[in-house]
Amino acid sequence: MISAAVGFQCPECVAEGRAAVPEVRTRLGARTISRPYVTLTLIALNVVLFGLQTLSRTDPTTGLDQITSDYGQWPVGVALHNEYYRLVTSMFLHASLWHIGFNMLVLWMLGPQLEQVLGHVRFTVLYLVAGIGGSVASFWFSSPDIVGIGASGAIFGLMGAYVVVGRALRADISQVVGLIALNVVIGFVMGGIDWRAHLGGLATGAVVAAIVAFAPAGHRIVVQVTGVALVVAALCVLVVVRDTALTAELVRLGITSAQA
């Protein structure tokens, strides 16, 4: 007999490839991963785009680099020009070396651990939906003429998810709770920081993580897919409602798509 992961297997079965190899999964039902490929890809994407921003020419109309001007989270552009892609593309742009440095540092600190527990797919969904949640909050509550950029909404979403998943797994989350509190305070104290996106991403990431972490094992996939789909649907409804209200407000002020 040949020693296996569980018990022993006969040599003939092993030779013929008929030995059962149990699939190893995490406590939340995800397949185990060897490397955090999604985290590494997200960091690389953000760094490459920041390099392109640095090399991009300045838009004479806005005074911003052309990439930020074209793809940043600009509420007027979303409302009057229907440029909804800005809610997603703004997540991968940054304003300074300090800005991207901090976000990528936190992504590297938390991303691999969450990706290990959630798996590649769930982690990707968490990051993107949390980032969009941050953009939607910024779209709702920021000044319409402000262009917002940064992965902060998604990063705060990872922080919120870390707390929720940590509680589910009974892990120590005190350091991340302290990091969240510190950054929330900084967002309110320092100027030029979109705390709205931070809080929106934090809340969305926590909700998505709760759906993933506390889904019953017997119906895990169905509950997770349905729950996340409902979160995305809610975000879409919020975008439509804000779009309608902001468009009406801008028209009342005499601002049209041709003038914006």
C-alpha cells in the first residue's frame, strides 16, 4: 500500500491513475492557490497605468493629465455624457507617487491573505465590486466638478473584508481595525482625500465579504452568486437615481452636455 493524503491506496490504482485525490479547499470553500496572481496582476496594472499617467500630456481644459481627464471619476461626465466607464477606470488611476505607494502597500499586505482564503475568482469580484461601491459613493456625495481617482475604494473594501473574514475565521483583526480607524480620521482631517469613496468601498467590501464568508456550505455557490448580484444591482440602481437627479440639477443651472 502507498501512503496518501487520507489513508492508503493500492499500487495498482496509483499506477493506473485511478487513485482518488481529494480536492483541498479553504474553510470558505475556495480552491487553494499557490500564488496570489490576482494581487500581483492588480499591482502591476496600477503601476503601469500610473507610469502612463506620468508620461501623458496635460489636458489644457482641466489642467490634469489626459488619462485622468478622460477616465477619472467625474460626476458631470457620468451624468451628462453617460460615461459610466469612469466609475470603473478611475479605480486604477492615481494622483501621486505617495498615493499609489500607500494603496499598493496595503494591497500587498492584505491581498495575498484574502486571495488565499477566498480564491482567485472571489477575491477578484470582491476587489472590483468594492471599488465600484467606492466610486458610486463618490458619485453621489462629491462635488460634481471634482475629478476623483484612486484604488482607495477597493483598498478600503479589502480592509472591511479582512475584518469580516477574520471574524468568521476567528483570526486577530485588531491591527486592520486600527488601520481602518486611522485612515478614516486622516480622510476627514486632510484635504484632497475622497473619504466618500473610502467609506463606500469599506461598506461594500464588508457586505460582499459577509455574503461570501457566511454563506451556508450546502448552498454556498448559489447564495454567494445571488448575494453579490444583488449588491451589484443595488449599485446600478444608485447610479441611475443619482444620474437622474444630477442631470436635472445641471440642466436647471443651464449646463448642458455641449457646455460640460
